[in-house]
Amino acid sequence: MPELPEVESIRRGIRPYVQNHQITEVRFNPDKPLRWPFQAEWKHEKIGGSRIHNVTRRGKYLLFALDQGHMILHLGMSGTLRLLEEYQAPGKHDHIDWFLGNGRGDNQGDGVSGQLIMRLTDPRRFGGIIWYADAPEMHPLLRRLGPEPLDTQFTGDDLWRALKKRKSSIKQVLMEGKTIAGIGNIYATESLFFAGIHPAIPAFRLSKNQNIKLLQAIREVLIAAIELGGTSLRDYIQVDGRPGYFKQALKVYGRSSLPCVRCGTLVLTMQLGQRATAFCPVCQPLQA
Ligand SMILES: [Zn+2]
């Protein structure tokens, strides 16, 4: 499931190929919407005919700046974007095609020229895309997102203050996105392991020091994952249908009943907010 690093990797992968290119046509099936119905704007020049000025990210959302407004894309559970050099008929799980640029040329020096198609694939259909006229940060989906974890203006002290009144488990609070954006089950689980914090501890119980450690762990885990994804940017230009996700090097997530990589104790799993949560009972003690 795409979280901040996967979304960021996709952003870095596609941006050089789509930025400043014109969308000459958008193809989709209006009777098969994803999470949100296709708005009227999808049928006219606000999208088709517009240029893509930039591709940015906020939390797990990809933002495409157009001549007017933005496309806001959430990849849901299984969404991915790929770039096709040659048109192929869309498969069952392909939902939107953006045809980009006429005479695109090899302006990236990457050997790719001519028309390019950006294709949204999402087998589980939990993703969604909307067009929004105003600044994307004002949209209800984005307005309440917490700070970006990689924004260095945000400190462990800030995290501690934000969590002071939060009684839910630290893992659930991280995943909500209101205190800090972009983190889901995988990277919440991994970050808590690296910080040595039990996932079920009520957020307000964490000391200032633990918050500092936790934010540092979050950053290290996210940066490592983005770098891993960054090694295979070329994979976004492909025609064989593989999603652009990279294999994550995970230390505790998905390792239930296996020995902890740090101390050898068997990794346990507990349910938190209906999500399976792996942790090491020795490296992540319940008592701080
Ligand atoms: Zn351990």
C-alpha cells in the first residue's frame, strides 16, 4: 500500500517526464469512477488541453498543477502511475490515460521521445482523483493534514506538544495523519520499532525525549525508503504492467513470529484500530 515514500518515489519518477507537457487528451470511463465520481471538468479543457506545470506531494496525495486548478490524486491501497511510450489498450485495472505532449522530444536526454501516456492503474479501486479549482491545501481532504514529517521546521518538541492530549495509542495517532502526514501501517510500525517505542502506548505518555527519538526514527525510515525507490526511477517508463513500487527493506513489519533483527526475540502481533501491528516485546517495552 502506497505511503509517503512510495508516493514520493512515484512523484520523482514521473515528474521529469510530465512537467511542462500538455495533456492533449484524457481517456476514462465515466461509468466506472474510482473513489469519487468524475466531475464535469474532466470533460473539458480544464484538464484535457491544460499543461502540467508541476507535480508535488502533500502527505499521501499527489498534486498536479494545471493551467487552472489541480488534480489531486490518492493512490488508495493499490494505485500506481506508469508512463507508456506506446499506447496499449487499457486492461481491467487501468482507469485513466492522460496523453501527453505532441513532439515531446528527447528533452530529458533519456532516450524517450514522442508521445507519452500517463496511466493510472488501481486493481482494488480505493484510490481516487479529483479536480480542484483552489489551492489544494484548502481542500477538505488536505486541510487537516499534519505537518510533513520531512519538513525540518517540524521538531520533536512540536510532536510532543501535539500529542500531549492524545489518549489513543501512538501507532493509531501516527496513522491518522492529523499530527503528522503521510504515514500508514508500514512506516508507523517500522518507525516505532526503530525508536524502541511500544505501539500501544497512549500518545500523551511519551516523554519529550521519546518524541524526539520517534521523529528522528520516522525521518530515517522514510528517507531510507525513498532512497530505495529512487534507485529504480527508470522503472516508471515501462510497458510490461509492473507497478512502480520497490521492494521495501522492512525490519519488523510483516515479520510476525520471526526473530527480531535486533535481539532475536520472536516478533509479536497485536491489533490496534483493527490493524495488525508487529512489534518486538523486548526492544519496544510497554514501560518506558
Ligand atoms: Zn528485539
